[in-house]
Amino acid sequence: MNPTAVLNIIYRTAVLIKKTVKDVKANQQQCKRLEERIDAINQCLKSLNDRDLKRSEIKQSLDNFRKCVQECLDFITQFKEKTSWFVRVFKNQNHKEQFQELNFQLSQCANDLNLGINLKQLFDVKIDENDQKTDLNTIESKIDDIAQLMEQMKEEQYNHYKGIQENIKQRLNS
């Protein structure tokens, strides 16, 4: 694929990430940090000229970054879904490993793209740990809301089950 086309896909996906992060219901800090890191890499990518984009090694690196950005969007979107974010949080608290993996992939992409970014500053582990703590505290403060949403979901499932049972009973009687 043409490097310019790949860049356009990356930029569009980054815009979607920015919009999605505003609507996440859990892990806001860690999602925001992913978005900021992608934005920082994109700012450096915008400085590449046509000659840079024609280098064969940059094509593969750009495609890897595109895939990584898409993975970030897919992951962040999970926390936006109104009906299921609390189940994900209940089962996996703050998704520490997934965030670490995505941050590692972003770091690798930035390194492969050789953009002259200060990776130690951009991917500071202490900032990540603070984000995790903040998100976990936020989740803990919402524990009553999560329990209420789970009870509501259980009630809806029960009513759905009762409806199916009633439907089967009517069919059997006819």
C-alpha cells in the first residue's frame, strides 16, 4: 500500500481514537495516555517528506504502526460500550497487561520509524503506573454503579429467559 495512503488511514484512526477516548466509561487515564502517545508519533510522522516515505524500510514500519493504532482503537472502544464496559472491568479490573502490551507495541513502532522521539520521556513507566492507580481508584469508586448495572443486566436476562419460556409454552399449547 502507498505510504501516503497508510498515513491517511493512521491519521483518520487517530481522530477516531481521540473521539472514543472522550466517551470511555473506564480506564480513562490509560486510554488518554495511549491517545497522547499516538498523537505524539503522528506529529513526528507529519514532518516526513516524500523522499523519506519512499524508503522501503519505512513502508513496513508504517504498516505496523497502522495495525497497532487500529488495535488501540479496537481496545479502547470496549470501554465505550454502554452495555458491557462494567462486565469487562469486573472481570479484569484495569486491563493492566493489555495496556502494557499496546504501549510496548507503540514504543516499538516509534523506534522502528526512527523519528528521533525521546522514547524514555514519551513512554515513562512511572506515568503509566500513576495512570493505572488513578483508573483503579476511579473503578473502585464506581463499584456500586457496577453492581447496579450488573443487577439490571441480570434482571433483563431473566426477563428475556421468562419471555422465551412463555413463548415455548404457548407454542406447545397450540
